Amino acid sequence: MSRPFHPDSQPQYPRYSDGPERLRNRPDRVKGNVSYVHDYREGPSPGPSNSRARSKGNTPFVSGFLLILLFALFVSVSFYGGVIFGRGGKTAQTNQAAAPARQKPLPPEAMTQLNDAMAILRNGDPSKALQELQNLTTLHPHTPSLFYATAIAALTSENIELAGTMAESCAAWGYRKSDALALLANIELAKASRSESPSFADPNLRAKDFLTQAIEADPLNPGPHIELAAISRRLGHAEEAVAHLEHGKNLVFPVDTIVVTETTLAILRDESPVNEPEMHIPPFAQAVRSASAGDLPRAALLFADCRRHLPEETYAFLIGDPAVRKYINQPELKDIFAGR
């Protein structure tokens, strides 16, 4: 029968007379070690209550360390969270600021109105064209091409203030920035010509500054070079004007787009079965009309006359039109296609 667990039934160890407890040996069963551990204690053997008190004595230090660690972690998370949030806010603001720069396409009916307004402007009624373009700009404020067209119409209508506002908007949008800056240069010169009071700054120099920015925005745009040459001539800088013209000459598109578009439109109208009102017929289109009517000798004379008066590159472009090439085997036009 096992002995009951009672303090009085536990083995007692003798004590020295001076009080310290005798050295005792006990197996280290906790670690599974069969060796003996030497245990020195002062005074009476500590009971369970003393063990709990000793373990509680370490709590303030550990708890304080944990609190400091948690506080440092909180501060770090708050700091980096604020940085990330701030960057996110700035990015959102930047995206919102850049959002208007995304041009929205015009619907088909608005494109038709834009083309009609530009035709009115080309036909010599800038005031009516400006009114149409302003209405379109109000309805479609996120289309920078409308701002550019309105600036041109306003400048043609001598509405200098509106032209400047629209051109500045184009430059800010980044739409045709080089052309918009060149337009601002012309607006500066127009302001100076209309103003009766003397200006503190030379408008030619302000215009040159805009044109220099235009060249930086698009080095392949010949327009600013040609306009800088005109300003240099007015200022008496002949060598500078020659340099700009030589540079611009290499950038000019060799084909006269006005001549090409008008001629091609006239040829297409002649080929169309729809009867359209008679309009101005360019000489080259008259030659094609004569050839299609069977009057090949007259067509040959008109082709030869066009070759003498048109730029060589423009004539070479037009003579390759399909409406002309179909007569390549006609004897009357043999010299024309041979380049004689």
C-alpha cells in the first residue's frame, strides 16, 4: 500500500548548525538526465508560494520591454503608413491633374460640325466659324483639337485675347504643342501691332522665345524655323535668318498638300456619279477631265503646263494618280509619262 502524500512523510535533511542547508543530491529527471544536480539553498527550502513570488518579480521588466517594443512598432507602422498614404494621395492628385490631358474622341455629328466650321473659316467667314467652334468647345470641353481650331479662328477674327487663351490651353494639354507655341508667338506680334502704348519688352524677343520652345517641343516642325527667319530679318540678323531657312527647308514636306488635296478632290468629283455644283477646278484636274472626255491633245498641253508651274515633287506625286496612270498607253500622252 502506498504511503500517503503528506509533508511529514517526506524525507528530512539534516542542517548545519549555522543554518545553511546541507548539500543534497537529486536526480535531474526533468531533463531525463540520470546524473545528479547539486543544489545550494540559503535558509529554508522555498515553497510554492515563494516560487510564484520570484517569477512575478521578473514581470515588470519583461512587460516594460514588450510595451516599448509594441510602441516602437506602432510608431513605425504609423510613419510608413502615413508616407504611403501621402504618396498615394499625391499620385491620385497627379492622375486627376493629368486626366484632362486625355483627349476624348468627338462623336460623328460633332466631327461633321467641326469640318463644316473649318470649311467656313477657309471660305473667308472667320466670325461665323469662331461662333460654331466656341459652341463645340462648350459641348466638348475635353477635346483639345477644338481649342486649337478655335485659337486659329479667333486669331483670324482678330480676337487676340481669346486666341491667346485657347493657344495656352493647347500648350498646357500638350496637344500640337509645337504649333500652339508658334501660334502664341504670332499672337504676341499681333498684340504688339494693335497696341498703341509702348511695350517694356520687345515683342519680337517674346515671339522668338515661344518659337524656340516650339522647336524644342518638335524639332521636325518646319514652321517655327520659317517664322524665326522672318523675325530675324526684321531684327536685321540676316545670317541667322539664312540658318533658320536652310534648316527649315530640309524639314518641309516636299508635296504641297493644298494643291494635292484640291486636285484629288476635283478628280474624285468628276468620277462620282452624283452631280455636284461646279467649283474651282485646278489645272491638273482639268487635264484629267480632258483626258477622260477623249480630248487627249488638250490634256497633254494642260499636263505640260502643270509640269512647268508646279513644284517637281508635287507634279510627280499627282502624275502617279490612278486616274492618270490609266492613260499611260495613249500615244498622245507618251511624252508626258516619259517625263519629256
